[in-house]
Amino acid sequence: MVFGGDKAAYNKAKHTSNFDAGLLLKSANKVFETFSDNIDRFKVWKNTPVTDQTAAAFIKHICPAEDVSQKKIGREEMAGIQQDEEQINKKKFHSLLDLWDMYSKDYAQGGGLGRNKWALYNVLTHYATHTHDTRSFEIDGEEKTHTMGRSSDNLMETKKGKPYTLNAQVDRAREVALIVAAPAWQSIN
């Protein structure tokens, strides 16, 4: 369930494996409590317009190439690095940009949440939690596919055989928390 301020966007899918009504109710109550605690922030994000250019620049900023991100420098210094096309992880960048296109469509267009900060946040959380997802896009005239999960000794599979890694989800959730606390996120207003 994704809250969009006044409306909830949803995708109908069965979630019946390991079904426990008590745990479901507890989880739902926690989700609504979290939403209630953050509703003012979510409404501000929903009403904060974000252009495609701003979204692309922000996404580029959080997609450093492996050799850049592996340098032993602080996050503050990373924020100052200007990434050009050679200094970014192109597959991750285009995957996140594809998610931006999906989430930033207007609700009336069968899409997501409109071009706003809330949609950009949903791009980040989608990337964090959907490690079994793949995105297809074109780079320099060539069709590419990016599996958003990581190779891992701890690779797990859903009952339908889709791979995911719990470690990747936890790492990415932490990364999203750092991203939304950073000056680059705060400057989008």
C-alpha cells in the first residue's frame, strides 16, 4: 500500500502465503501509525513539484559508479562530486529513471502520483524493497535489462521463483534513510 496524501495507490495481488490474521492486523496498525505520524511530511512532498530534469539530476547524484562509490571518502565529500555520464552507474541510473517515469505519471493517466517529491520518494522505496524487479531501457541505442537485486550468497526466492536478497533490502532501506536526510534531498522544495 502506497499512500499519496489523500489517496492510496495500490496494485491488486494475492498475499496469502504464510497468512496470519493477527500478524496482518498488527502490521496494518503499524503502517497506519507510521502514516499518521508522517502525514504532514507526506502532504508537503505531494505538493512539492519536481520536474523531470530535477528528478534526473537527483537520481544521477545518488548513482555513482562503483569506482567512485568505493573511494574512502565521506558522504559529505560524495555530495560534492559532480557525476558525468562516465562517473555514474548507468544501469542503476536508467532503472531509477524508468521508475520515475512510472511513478510520476498523473493518476488520471493510469500512473502514479504526479511529478512531485512524493513520487521521487516512491522511486527510492521501490528500489529498496523490490530487489526481485528488473527494468528494461535503452542506452546508446542498445536495449539493456537491469536486475535490481544483488548477487549474494544469501539469495532467496519467492514461491514463484523470483530472487531477492533480504540483506540488499535492509542495506537499501538504510541508504534511503540517509538519502532523505541529506542536503540534496532537503534542497528539493
